[in-house]
Amino acid sequence: MQLYQFIEKFFWVFLTAGLFAGLFFPAYNDFLITTLKPLLMLMMLLVFLKIDISHVFHKMKNYRLIIFIVLINMIVVPLFFFFVIRNFDGNLAIGVLLLTAMPAAVASPALTDIVKGNTALSASIVIATSVIAPLTIPLRFWITGVNKLSINLWYLLSDVSVLIFLPMLVSEIIKKYLPGLISRTSHLFTSINVFILTVMVYIAMASQKGFILSQPQELFWKIGLLYLIFTLLHIIGFLMGFKEELKSKIAISIGLAYMNNGLAIVLAAVYFDPSILLLVVLSEIPWNTLLLPFRKVVNHIRLKSI
């Protein structure tokens, strides 16, 4: 087995190592936080280098599927979880609403690639949910009567546009002028993205290490709740693609379950109290560990369909 194949197969070991290293061996400073956006852009570049962009826009031409996914991901699911959890804990419900209100993670095409799903559809979901997010995020807080969030819509829109469209543009230039290099190295891109994800996880956990470890009594039950929520998101996403092929079901499920919690962490730190920030940071744990069992389930489905 080649090294890059080993990394792809045991990606969860690297992500878990990044998570625990961030908590127990942090090397955190303000500069590291500034590297998160460039790392996201590098990850997207490697993903787009493996994707035929025409396939992405072809998928987006299936506007009924995209509208359906955006409606469920960005409106129905966040409101459903909010109103259910509000009956037990109002403050917790706000945290879950913030988390599930996020667009699909910029890294979700890379995660979809790891599970051998439809990366073109995954990229389409990222683009569609990110473009609509500046409108839907404040809308959901207005619908629920939560008035703790104020977002500069143009800043958010421009930010996510740069994160997504600049790597896309650069990838097309590279593919045009260096096609030979891409064909020789593309097999390494997924394993490189595993390392990038590991570094990002390390930085996120290290930035909140003191706060997380100072409240151990809240950790276990909140982590358990988050695992339940993320598992339900996987199931809901997979069922949403009941008419689609397996690769597309994978992309839809990952697009719903793996939200942009980096953006959620920033918003929680700026606009909400520490208990909500704690919940959002803890979401890194199921975010980084549930992909392995999901991939096992998918592989089992593949074997049964042969």
C-alpha cells in the first residue's frame, strides 16, 4: 500500500490526532488563526483541480434538486432542531440553531472525495448554500425571535465568494497551462487535504483549549447531544437523495452533516455567550470522527449493491 493510500484509508487517525493534539499540546497564537482561510482556499484548490467545473454547473442546472437541498439544509433542518430542543433548553437551542444554520463546509467536497462521492454535486451544494447564507442566517434568527445576531451581509457574501470562487478560477488556469502536472499528481490531492484538515482541526481546538478544559462537567452530555444531532443529519441528508445514485446521496448527506463550523465559531465568539461558543467548538469532535463510520456504512451499501 502506497503512503497516500494509507493516509486516505486511515484519515480518521490523522483528524483525531489533530483534535487531541490541539487540546493537550496546543501551540496557539493569533497568527495561526489567520492561516485558516488560506488553508481552506488551498483545500478548495486541490478539490477543484480534480473536478471538471462544467460538471459542477451541469449539476446546478438541475435547479429543482439544488433548490430542494438548499431549502432543507438552510431553513427546514435548523428550524426543526431549534423548536424541538427549545422545549428542553432555550440557550442550547440557540447554539444548535447557529450551528445548523451554517452553509455546507468549504471542506465538504474534500470529505466527499474521501468517501468516493459525487464531488461535483458537493461543490454545487457548497456554492449554493454559501451564496444564500448571508440572507438565510439572519432570516432564521428573525423567524425564531432570537435577536442576538447582527451580520454585515456584504462582508459575509464577499468573504465566502473569495473562499470559493478564487480557488475555482486558479484551478482552471492551472489545468489549462499545466495539464501534465495535474495528471501526474492528482492521486496525491486527497491525502494532502487530509493533512490540511488535520492542521485546521488542531488550530481550532487549540484556540479554545483553556475554555473547553475549564468546564469538564458540560463536556460529556453536550458531546453526546452533538453526536446524536450529527448522526441524524447524516441520515436526513442520505434520505434526501432517495431518487439519486449512491455517489450523489453521499454528497447530499455530507453537505448537510458537515457545516461550516469555522464560520459558526467566529460568529459565536463575536455575538454569543461562552456556553454557545463551547457547543460550537465541541462540534469539531463529531465533525472529525463520524466520517469513518459513515464511510463504513457507505462501503457496506456498495458491497450489497454489487
